[in-house]
Amino acid sequence: MDSTLWDEMDAFIAETLLPADPALDAAIEANRAAGLPAIDVSPAQGKLLHLFARMIGARRVLEIGTLGGYSTICLARALPGDGLVVTLEADADHAAVARKNIDAAGQGAKVDIRVGPALHSLPGLEGEGAFDLFFIDADKANIPAYVDWALRLARVGSVIVVDNVVRKGDVLDPASENADAQGARRFFLEAGRQVRLCATAIQTVGVKGWDGFAIGIVEKPVTPRR
Ligand code: SAH
Ligand code: DHB
Ligand code: MG
């Protein structure tokens, strides 16, 4: 498969459907200048996250994995003025770049960045109110643990999106030594048995290579029949 065509198609999608976006362009440039890895969602994927949030009328969003805040800005823009994105980032340098990018994009009031390993921050979110939408995009080895947390912090009808669940097909190998691929693989095996999550996964190609995302909706806990 000619991956240059994937990139050209992504460019075409961006030219036709995504209006010029100086704030997002500036964020990408600031990330590059600060030496952050270029592993943000693509422009088309960022718009998809934005649309998901609007489709469900999200008011409270939890993101795990901020990087420079590209996806955070896409999500925050979808929320009403009193909406909130809580975003968890382990790396203080990434969080500092994100803070600037998010403020420069005019979304500062809607974004709460919590610095530290996500598994340390997550327990502190209990009791603050349920989240309507989750975007899980940090270390892939912990995807199953993050999904468990999302289920605890969700309400019935909340939506969970997980990035990078395909990894060029690496998740197919049960013996893979790649912890990222193993984490994504375990997500599939556990989510498939998880009755509280009605889910699917979509493979993607384009400027970020061959990968994919999973999306699920949180169902009512079932009362066991006796
Ligand atoms: N969502 C971003 C991209 C996130 S890249 C976007 O699309 O724009 C993944 C991020 O997760 C990196 O910034 C990395 O530092 C962070 N990360 C890695 N392990 C983490 C952990 N245990 N807890 C919180 N963040 C983590
Ligand atoms: C990686 C992380 C991401 O969140 C992503 O979208 C792509 C790649 C990575 O760690 O390689
Ligand atoms: Mg990602």
C-alpha cells in the first residue's frame, strides 16, 4: 500500500473540511520548538474528538495523556463556557508547553492540567462528579487500568475513546515483547468481556501511520439474576 496516498488523502481532508486553525498550528510549532515528540492526534482525528464531544453534549471531559495539549484544545473548544477538561500528564515539561498552548488558544479557563503519573491522579478525581467523555492517550501498557478507572468515573451513557489500539497490527501477537502492543491487546480481550462497555474499534491510516482507536459507551451495571 502506498502510504504517500494516505498522507495526500489526509491533506485533502484537511484542506476541504478543516478550516485554517492558527491556534492549533501554533501549538504544533511550539511543541516542535520544545522538542516534544510529534505524536499528537492528526488534525482530522482532533476534529473527530471535537465532534464526539459535541455529539453527546459533553460538559466534563477526562483526558489521560496531554503532551502539548493539541487534543486538549480540540476537546475544550467543544464544551460550553462552564465546561471542563481535566487532563493528566506525567511529564512536567510537556504539561508546561501544554499550559501555554491551551492558554494561547483561549481555552485556559476550561482546562485543568494535573501533573503526575495518571494512576496517581485518578483516585483524586473520585467524588468530583462523573465525566461525560474520556480520551485515553498516555502510556499504552496501562490502557486496561485506565479503562477500569474510566468506568469508575463514568455515568451510564458516558463515552470512552482509546487511542493507538492497533499499532501497525502489533496487537495481534500474543507473545509480543512490546508493552504498548500488549496493553492494547489486553484492552481488547478485557473490553470484549466487559458487560458495562459496548465498544468497537476502527483502524486508521494517514499522517500518523497505521493505527486505530476504540470507542465505547458505558452501559448500566447489570443486576445478576438469581
Ligand atoms: N493526547 C495528546 C498526545 C498524548 S502523547 C494529543 O493528541 O495531542 C502521550 C502523553 O502521555 C505524553 O505526553 C506522555 O508524557 C504522557 N504519559 C506517558 N505516561 C504517562 C502516565 N503514566 N501518566 C500520565 N501521562 C503519561
Ligand atoms: C505514541 C503515542 C501516542 O499517543 C500516539 O498517538 C502515537 C505514538 C508512542 O508513544 O509511540
Ligand atoms: Mg495517541
